[in-house]
Amino acid sequence: MIRIRPAETADLPSALSIIRQTQEIFKTQGIDQWQNGYPNLQTLQHDLAHGWGRVLEEDGQTVAYFALSFDGEPN
């Protein structure tokens, strides 16, 4: 079963692991996105503090993290 739910502090290690894996994939493919230390733990903590962090779970396992905000993106 797949579900999306608000992220919690306990989800941060899994979310950071997913992000680091993605950074490595991007790097090996020559994609420069996320190669400057962003996003990091502080980014995810900021997401959680604003209620933006979400995780996608498949059969109880976190497989994705994203921030859902309708405030706009400064970048």
C-alpha cells in the first residue's frame, strides 16, 4: 500500500539517506543540481517546522521525501 503523510522528526534519517543517494546519482550523471550541500538537515528541519515535509511510504517503508509548499520558491 502506498500513502503520503506529513513527515516527522523520526523520518529525517531516511529522508536524508534518500537525498544523499539522489545526490550521488546526479553526480555520476553529470547533473550539478544538489551538489552544493543543499538540501541538508537544516533544510528538512525548516520544512518540518513549517508543516511542508511529506514522506511517501510503500508498505510502511519510506521511499520518498518532498516538501509541499504553496508559498513560492525563491530559487
